[in-house]
Amino acid sequence: MQNIEAQWRRNFAKSELVIGGRFQPLRAKALLYGDKNESHSVFQKGYKKFYESHQFPKTDNSVWYLIQFLGKIGIQIKFDYLNKFILQEPENYLEIKKRIFFLLKSFSDADEQLDVNDPFTNNRGDIYYFLKIATPKFNQETIFQKVRYRLNKMFRLT
């Protein structure tokens, strides 16, 4: 998992949110709230609009959009892994959307001093959540892990 996170940090440092080694807060705001200059309509409207309008994954496109928004901040998760995770429990889709929203909100509230080499410091819980999904080992979870997840969810421990 550490290798995956390290790759995500490197990806972030090379993302469109970083120019010349400096974080670009206006680009982060555009990702969350929309940018008319984007080529795809979902990015023109921004993640906040997607978050508010997609309550359930209607098509594979919904999952693809989640992957695209995560990719914009350096997080890469295979479509099959994310889709499988969503299919396991329908509420996972809403949880993933919420966690992406908080990540993007955190970046949109940050200033140029954000450490582009360690951008996820304030979002450790969200990053760990996505690391579990992105790890092949997690995709072979046991019954015990499923029960523990449901108990944590029930008692709001995650």
C-alpha cells in the first residue's frame, strides 16, 4: 500500500493542479466547482454538481467519472476494483462520492503553500480508504473483513 500511495503523491506533483512545482488553488477550485474551458461536460460543471446529482451509479459512466476525478488529483484505481467495491455494497458508491468531495474540497480550500510532494496529509482517512480499494489484496477480502466493515459503518468508526 505504501508503494501505491507514493505513486499517488508523485502523480499529484505532476497533475494539472501543480505548475512549476507549486500548487494551483484556482485549478483545484475549478475541479470542484467547474471550469467552462474543460472539454468534457462533467468537468465543466465540476465535481460538486456531479456529487449532488448522481445518487446511484446509473451506468458504468458514473464509475468512470469517479475514476477521472480521482485521477485529476493523482489517485489511480482500476475500474474493475472500484466497480467491484461499489457492487459489494450499494452504499459504497455514496461513501466514495463523499470522500472524493472532501478531498477536492480540501484542495480547493488550500493555498499555494500546499506541499505538492505530500498533498494528502490532511486526508489520511480518505487516502487509506482508497488505498484499500486500489490494493488487489483488498479485493480478495474475507467474510471477517466484511463484517468488521459493516460494524464500523454501523457505529461510525470509519
